Amino acid sequence: MRGGGASASGAGHQRWGGSAGTTPRSLSTGSSPRSSDDGEELVEVTLDLQDDDTIVLRSVEPAAAAAATGALRLPLATRGEHGAGPSSRSRSPSIRRTSSHRLLQFSQELKAEAMSIARQFSQDLTKRFSRTHSRADGQPQSGIESALAARAARRQRAQLDRTRSGAHKALRGLRFISNNKTNNAWMQVQANFNRLACDGFLSRADFAECIGMTESKEFALELFDTLSRRRQVQVDKINKEELREIWQQITDNSFDSRLQIFFDMVDKNADGRIGEEEVKEIILLSASANKLARLKEQAEEYAALIMEELDPEGLGYIELWQLETLLLQKDTYMNYSQALSYTSQALSQNLAGIRKNSPIRKLSTTLSYYLEDNWKRLWVLALWIGIMAGLFTWKFMQYQNRYVFNVMGYCVTTAKGAAETLKLNMAIILLPVCRNTITWLRNTRAARILPFDDNINFHKTIAAAIVVAIILHAGNHLVCDFPRLINSSNEKYAPLGQYFGETKPTYYALVKGMEGITGVIMVVCMIIAFTLATRWFRRSLVKLPKPFDKLTGFNAFWYSHHLFIIVYLALILHGQYLYLIHVWYRKTTWMYLAVPVCLYLGERVLRFFRSGSYSVRLLKVAIYPGNVLTLQMSKPPTFRYKSGQYMFVQCPAVSPFEWHPFSITSAPGDDYLSIHVRQLGDWTRELKRVFAAACEPPVGGKSGLLRADETTKKTLPKLLIDGPYGSPAQDYSKYDVLLLVGLGIGATPFISILKDLLNNIIKMEEEEDASTDLYPPVGPNKPHIDLGTLMTVTTRPKRVLRTTNAYFYWVTREQGSFDWFKGVMNEIAELDQRNIIEMHNYLTSVYEEGDARSTLITMLQALNHAKNGVDIVSGTKVRTHFARPNWQKVLVKIASRHPYAKIGVFYCGAPVLAQELSKLCHEFNGKSTTKFEFHKEHF
């Protein structure tokens, strides 16, 4: 036998005609392309020489077959660090022998095995030889011969392209184990084996849990079966040594090795070819692993698409090199939605401040940017704390100079100082929730100095101060003042008789008086309201047994907050029946409360009458996957709003009292109002149930959604609306660039902004066209333009958009979520010819790009969009990315694209990501010339 040529796949392993070294190698022996001089049919044999001095026979095939395809076929399996390439058309069992005289002892078995395989190919070899001679004689080729020749030529081009394109950079993927980089990965697998194994064997059913693929068990089981087939065994359990061998194969760093394993998962009959049915099965498996239910429904269609792309010759099968070609072309297909591109030069220019500075320079820079970002909050908090400190000190010193200080000491001064701050805070806590007033103030110059975006946070901060004041005031009275008073001597008590009566009161008498009763009522109501307003109760994070489960959820929060009516009535009475003050004008509680309470009551009255005047008619109702209810209603003539604002909605059929805020998803230019409601609590759950009962099942030609409109026979529930109300996103137009980030249903505030931007873009284009038609350009060829026309052309106002670009990132866990705004995304993708809006969808249920479980989804996604212009995951023209975005990279790329720009970062979603984005914006403000301003939506 003589040594074969180099590997066609370029995987990096070598073929040897001599003895083995110390590392695993592929050993290939072969023949001349046709036959030997003595007339025998020669074959090519590929061996692996192992570290443990054993030889593994990997493949045996006729030498003529390799010559006909223009390249040698590679071994099926991967061993050691070099890996292996495409499979042969036939395989033989692995034959192991010790190394004492391994080649001599192995030769007889090798010859027998090789000749057996050669006989199987004899008929095929004869046909190949016949075709070769017929071509040499100039005879015309048959259809199958032309197809085979075309495929062979295409394979040679693909191999050449791989060499030329530096494919080692593009072929980063097909990782079976995502956390393979961690040093203790195998140690964790061993620990799992020891925990799950029974009598030293791991069952097939526990394989997924052992290697960390619990969430994709079907994929793991298929991987187990594939690697078992490669060893030509069928087992239901393996030992630790076999597990170690499997682990080494699936964590091999060689791309060709992982590609071969993936190919074998599809090639279940192990013939080296993949048919359309096998492609369909792996699509179904990948869809199941990534929780893509809709992909399963279209698996047959997508399998045909892959076969059409990879098998243009119509042979009915594809080979490993074709699958590799599709991987190589994936990035080319994905050019339809490239991520933010930037050059290293632009990045280095914009991130000029990233160079190392001295600690003092860093501190000063950080402090300056912190003050720039938070100066509105800081001065308001400083003013508020200063006023509280002043009131506390004033009242403290006032009572320190009164006789009562001699009896009660510092307890009474502390209690009275806390009471003064309590009056202030009970008054101003109403101001942040006067939503109509704040919405109006947003459009005034007051917005330049007041942080209206933080109204709810300020409301919570004041509530915390009230809790502290209650503890100091009520605690000092009950624990210190009253005991000191009743235990004082008659001589000390005598001057206080004018306040507490001639007879020294008992502790019970002090508590049961008007001051005591009203104080206790306020404390009890506040404890209930504050407790049920905490995140644990409001978000139902606390699980209570029935019937106490009614104490959690939004309903409990909403109703308990209305105890404030009792609290304010008790506070006014408490302020009028004071023990130590009898002069009316010194009873200042009503003075603090008068303006805020009247303002708040006026707002509630306005909401009551306005909601009655806003008569809306439901135009369309639809229930989407993910428990999302879409309500489209008529737009009242007097209802004017801005993109990003929200409104309150009441459904009397659910509750005649409750109002809930929802972002408006229609644009101001639309002739209707729309909201999207996700089922997250008891009220929204009941709302969905009420409307689902009125909806009708889908009819022919419509999607499988529950729908209702004006033609629906059933009566739709009545809706009342109130608003609109201001939010941070309504000020989007003052920024040069927008970064809109929505998590799940958090995308709703930004849909209106995107639609509004699109409408403005269309109006700008229409105005430009109209201006060109009415006022043709003045030039040397048109000297007879009168002065009036010229002045009109130059003075005619034009619509100018300050916002030059918008980047929308939508992150969701469910594939069905993309149905919520499918029409909007398609409309933007189609009409935004200037590429002002760039949209990115992220589906976190799909494994990140490069993971073997999502590799086929990624390839299919790129191919389908290149062919049909539609993303297979979202069903829109917008590309869907997998896993979660790398927000640092996103901000780096935007900063490099827009140096010296003012970028508004608007976020709606979970608080955890809000902290991360806020921190990143703060960091980038100190590193780049781009200014990021972060805003989070609050309701």
C-alpha cells in the first residue's frame, strides 16, 4: 500500500504511510485511481493511530471513487485533537490491536475487510470506469452523469472558496456544550455521573442531565444515539470511560469534528447522504430544543427549501461538504440585516477618552458626569431634605424652650419635630401622583429643572420618610412621653393641668382620647397600605394560603391605597385636637394640606368627568399568543396625545372602580387608539376572560386568533378611558439618536414612537415631492423666475426631524410575541427607505448563535430571508437574533456611529436590566464623545 494525499476538508489532520507517533493521527493507505498492475481492485483505507498504541480502522473505500470526485473522502469519526472530516459511503467496525507488531498483526484483517468492501463497490466502479471511457470517446453524458459531474465541479469550487476565504474565521460554531470553556466542566460532568449512575453505569435517559442539556433532552438523546451508531453499538447505558470518550468528541475544538457529528445526527442510516425526510427530522428536533412550535408546522416546507438550495442537481440527497458550504454562506445570506457596522478608525476617534488617566482625573470625570446626569434629582432632594431639617430643628427648639420639656425631656421635642416633617410629607406626597398637572408641566419650562420622570420614585421616597416620621412621633409619644407624664410628681405636673386636666390622666385615658384614637387609626391604615404596596405583595411574590392570597396582587395594592381617605380625615382631626396647642392659628396641619389636597381632589373630579365624556367604540379585539389582548377603539375628537404617552382604562364588566395604565401603541396620526394588555395579574386575567367570551373563533383565511370587531354578533364589553398622561418617552424628539429597549410587553411604549417616526418620514418625503412640483429649482436654465416665487421657495417652512436614527431592540422569551406588532415591523421595514429606523428582535428561548442546537435554525433563517425576504422566527422582515444582546457592544457600536450625538436611551421592562443599562450609559459618557441619557418608564 502507498500513502494517500492530503485531506480535502482542510481539517488539519494528516495522512501517513508509515508508523504512528505519540499523538493520534489518521493513517491513509490507498491505490492508484483505477487498479494495480496485477489487475486487482485497490482501495483507500483510513486509520487512526491512538495514544494508547491501538489502531482504529475508520473507513475503507475504492480508490477510484475518491479519484472520481476529485478529492479523497475523510474518516467519519473524530479522534484526538486533529478531528476527522466527511464520512465514507461505507464503514467498518473499529478494530483494535496492541502495538507490539500492530501493522503486521493487523494486515490480514485489514486486507480481508478491504476486499469485502471492495466487492460491494465493484458494480459502482465498473459504471465509473464506463463513464470515464465514454467521456474520453466524446460520447454525450446521461442526465445522472451530468448531475454527478456538476456536483463534483461544485464541490471543488466550494473547497477552493473555503481555502481562499479564510474559512477558519467564519466556521465558529456548532458547539454542543456552551460552557466548555470553564476548566471544571468535566469535573461537573463527573459529579453528575457519580450522582446519577447506578452500578457504575449511566442510563441513556439520564445522559442529558449528566452533560448539562436538561432543557433540550431530545437533542441530547439524539446525540447519544448518534455517537453510539458511530461505534456501531446500541446501548442503553454507558460507563465513565465511555462517557469520557463521548465528552471528548462533543467538546473537540475541531470544527470538522463537530460538523461530522452534526451530519451524523441527520444521517441516521449512516450512508453518507442526507435525504429530505432526514432534513425534516433534524428541523423538528432543533425546533423542539429551541421551543419554536411554529417551526415544527413548517418543517416540511423548510426541508424542501434546504434541498432546493443544496441539491440543485436534483439528485435527492446532500453530502457533508454541502452542509459545510451552507455554513460558510450563512454570513453572506445575513447581509440583509447586518448589525451596526463600524470601522476601527471611527471607534478609536469616538472613544478617545478610553485612554488611561490619572486617578484624580478619573474621579473628577466620573463626578462631573454623575452631576450632569443627576443634577435635577440632586437639587430637588437637597431642597426637600433641607426643608425637613429646618422644620424639625425649628419645632425641636420651640419645644425645648417650653415647660413641657422639663417633664417629658427630649422625647417630646423629637416627637414634635418629627410631626412637623410628617405634616410636610403628608402634603407633598400627593403632588407626584397629580398626573394631569405633571403632564401639563412637562410641556413648560419647568421640565428643564424638575425631574418629572422620577415622580413615582419621589412618591416612594416621601413614603419612606413618612414611615421614619411615624416611628419617631408615635413611638416617642407612646413609649416615652406618656409614661413620663403619668409618672411625674404632682408638683411637676401642675403647670401642665391646663393641657391635660387638673387630674393626672392615666395611660389609657391618653390613648382613648381624640388625639390617641386618630393617631392609632392612621398608624394601622398606613401599615396596611405600606405593606401591600411593597414589591413582594404587589407583584404576588409572597405566596399565601387561601383566602389570604387575596392580600397579594395589584387589586390588594390598589384598594389598600384608598385607605388614604381615612388617613387624611384622621390627620385633620388629629391636628385639631392637640394636647399642647389650643390657639387655632398655631394648628398648622390644615395649612400644609390645603393646597395639595385640593389639587388632588380637583384631578380626581376632572378624571371622573373626562372619562365620561370620552366615549369610545371598540373597533377590533384580538387575543395573541402569550396571553396578550389587543384593543383597538375609536379616537375621541378631543383626545390629543404624543407618542410614548399612556392612558388609564376601566372596564366596568371587570371592576367599576379600578383604573389601570397602558401605553398607547397607536401613533398620534392614526384615526384610532390601540393598547396591548398582557395577562399579568388578577384584573388583566379577568379582562382577557371577558373579551375572550365575546370573541369568535377564526374563520377560513384568517389566522388562528380569537377576534372580534364591529360585525361581531356578541356584545363587546364597555370601556372607559382617561388621559393621556406624560411619560419619559414622549420627549424622544429632542434627541439626535434613539435607543429603544423593550422587554416583552415593555415594547408597547416604543411602537407608537416608531410609527410616529415612520409617519413623519413619509410626510417629509411627500413635502419634498410637493415642493419640487410646485416650486421647481432655480438654475441657469430658468432665468425667468419672478421674485415672489423665489421668496416663497426660500421661505417655505420645511419639516425637520432632529432624530436622525432610531435603534429598536425587542427582547422576548416567546416566539408568539412577535405577532403582537408584526404589521408595524413589516410596514417600517418596507417604507423606511432612508434606513432611519433599525430594528433588532431577540428571542431568548433559542440558544445563542454558534450552539449546535440552534445551528440549523440559524442556517435556515439566513437562507429563507435571502430567498423569500421573511424571517422564519418572527414571520416579519426583521431579523431575529438568538439569546440576549450584549449591551456593551450595542452601545459601543452606536457611539462609534454617532460621535458627538445626544442619544436618548429609553427602557421599559424588568428593573435588573435598567440598572445595567443605566450603568453602561454612565460609563460611556466618560469614555466617548457621545452623550447617552437613560430613561426608564414608570406607571
